[in-house]
Amino acid sequence: MLGGIKDSLASSAAKALLAGRIERYARLVELRIRSRERTIGVVLLLAGESEELRLEVTRYRVTGSAGEHALVIEGVASSREWLRLLLEDFVVGKPIPIPSIALMALGGAAVLEESGVP
């Protein structure tokens, strides 16, 4: 239960932060982080589009050490095949630097421990 509450709060905080960064391109309709399952769901309404775009990070892991962490996306699904293919070619498996504060939203120290990071 606490995990669900933490995920809900983390999702809301991440949505507020990310919405401002992408507002020129899209409206962030929904962002859902499930740290226990290590999944992230996103629903966007792209500028000039009338149909929502759905994106699911089906599995992720966190790597790194003190002060330098990265998110590695291991699988994706999307309501647009071209986007899934693009992400598979250029994002999946590649480390994306993240701030230490993002660790809590993504599962905190437990994610690092399970990944074998001290």
C-alpha cells in the first residue's frame, strides 16, 4: 500500500516537472510510475494531433554510483509503431543520466541494490 502511495506522489511530481518541459510539443495527460514493477506509463496529446499517444516503458533499471545515476530502459511499447521502433533503435539499452532525486520516484535504493550497485 505504501508503495502505491509513494508511486502516486512520485508520478504526480514527475508529471508536474515534465509537463513544463514538453508543453511546446505535447500536453502530458498522464504519467504513471510503478517502481515495484519497474514500469512507466505515459499518455501524451501531441501538438496538432487529435488522438492521444500512449507510451509504456515495460521494464527499466537504474545504474550508477553516488551522485551519478542513469536510467536504462530495457523495453518499450507504444500506440504508434514508428515511435516504438525509434525508441528501440536509439533509446533502449542506453543509459540516460538522471538526477539523484529521481531515484526515489524510480524505486529508490532498492532499485540500485537489486541492480548490484553499492
